[in-house]
Amino acid sequence: MKRDTGYSTMAEQQKQEEKLWDAMKITARVLGTGLLVFTALANFGFWYLQSIWDASGHFWQTTWLKLYYLLEGEEWTIFFLGTALVPALAFWGFNGILMVADVTGKPTFITRYRIQLGKNNPVDTKKLLQAVYTALCNQFFISLPMFVPMFYLMKWWGNTFSKELPTFRWFLVELSIFTLVEEILFYYTHRLVHLPLLYKHIHKKHHEWTAPIGVVSIYAHPVEHILSNTLPVMTGPMIMGSHIVSIAAWFSLALVTTSISHCGYHLPFLPSPEFHDFHHLKFNQCYGVLGVLDYLHGTDRVFRQSKAYQRHRVLLSLTPLSESIPEVPGRAE
Ligand SMILES: [Zn+2]
Ligand SMILES: [Zn+2]
């Protein structure tokens, strides 16, 4: 009996070991296949994007060279165009459209997408002109002089004026790094200017708008414009020694996205502005750009329980979300 039990225990143990081994083999196979499929898909995605880029890459390279020779390789002019003029045109072009909607309330399909219902309907023109004036002053008297030391740094360190454009893949890598650097620097400098003393003297100006509009994105005290608006966007390209075309694209993108975050309209096909709009509404929530650091520091807890968060999470909705998910039930009626 004893021997039998011993034998059956050994057999059972062997069986269990076999089972375990099988499970490990299956897991390895599943993981291996998954990894292969993932790599194949990722490569296909890159290859697809790269092929689109290659098709137009020649066009971009030729256009860049034409511009380079047209400006006779004059580095100051090229740098001024890329850092100041092109991004400013993108900013004012985009905000020009938004301001028409803010002032006239037309086209009505845009104003239906307003987040804070009943606010800026229409916008106070005097307040708007003041915001435009401050934004222009900040661009001319703060950002522009800041590009001078940046020019010398890029000349010494970067690949900024190369006749050869960076590859599309490299540009994507750079964009990810710029975004990450911006998130870190903007989050902490923004929290800094929320300290009572600094808030009172510096950041209060930006928060005069509890229901912001696009141009308010750079309506700020000069110190804040240096610390929170310009440096977090400039630092990425300075670390990477980026090409002027990448800098122009990044600056324009950063200015347009911050305008979207402030515009007050949750429009389909555009990133959700609910996160930063909530910051203007509540003051002590949602300090960052991406929301990663707010999540880690718990500075988005109230936001996560709000209607604004429910709207923020909707990927695409053609109907105005402020009507389908109103702030207070029944408010839409
Ligand atoms: Zn803001
Ligand atoms: Zn703030």
C-alpha cells in the first residue's frame, strides 16, 4: 500500500511538472507570437508612414533647399522665419478664425460646441482687445529676444541649418521628446506660479479668464511667459540640437495646441480642451499638458469625478458634448 501511494504521488508530481512545462511552453509560444505580430504591425505602421513621407519627402527636401538658397543661407533670417514668423502666422491664423466665432457667435455650429454654456456669448470686446495686445507684446518683447541666445546655442550645438532635412522617423522621435520635456517643465513651473505669493503677483493675470478663449493661451505676465510658456517649448529643441524646420513645426504645433486647450469649444476631430478649461474653472486641478504628472501627483482627482472628465474621455462625438453630458443634469434644456 505504502509503495503504491509513493508511486502514485510520484506519478502525480511528474504529471504536474509536465503540466507546468506545457503551460510554460504555451505561454512562451503565445508571448513569442504576440511579440512577432506586434513587431510586424509596428514595422508596418512605420513603413506605411515612412512611405507616405518618402513620397512627399522629396518635395519637402526640394522646397527647403529652394528656400535656403533664396535666403542665401542667411542663418539669422532663416532662424527668425522658423522660430518667430511661421509659428506666429500659425497662431494668429488659427486664433483669427476662433475670434470671429467668439465675437460674432457665428458660425452657430461652432458656438454650439462651447464647453461653459452661456459664457463669452459673445465675448467682451474690450477684454478681448486687451488679451490680443498682451499676447502681441509677449511675442514681440519676450519671445523674440529669447530667440537670440537660442540662436547662438543652436549654432554651436545643433544641426539647425543643415541643408539636409531630418528623416521622418527622427522627427517623430524628437516630437515625443519635446512633448515630454514640455509636460515636465510646464507642470512644475505652473505649480510654482500657483504658490500664493507668485499667484498674486504673476499668475493671477492669466486666470482672469475663468472661461478662456484661444488667444488667452499667451495672455500672461512677462515672467510667466518666460517661465511657463516659452522655456518649456524651447528646451526640447535646445537639448536635441534640432533642425530649424523641426523647430518651426514644433513651435507652430505647440502654439496651435495651447490655443485649442484654451479655446472653450470642444470640437469634433480636435483634441479635447476639457482638461485645461477645467483648470481655469477650478484653479487647483489639471496643471499639466498631457495629464500624466497630474495623475501621478493626484492633482486631477476632482476632475476625474466631473462631467468635464466624462466629456474629455469621449474620443469622437459629432454632436455637442455639453448637450449630451451637461454640467448639471437638465441644464441643456
Ligand atoms: Zn491657461
Ligand atoms: Zn494656472
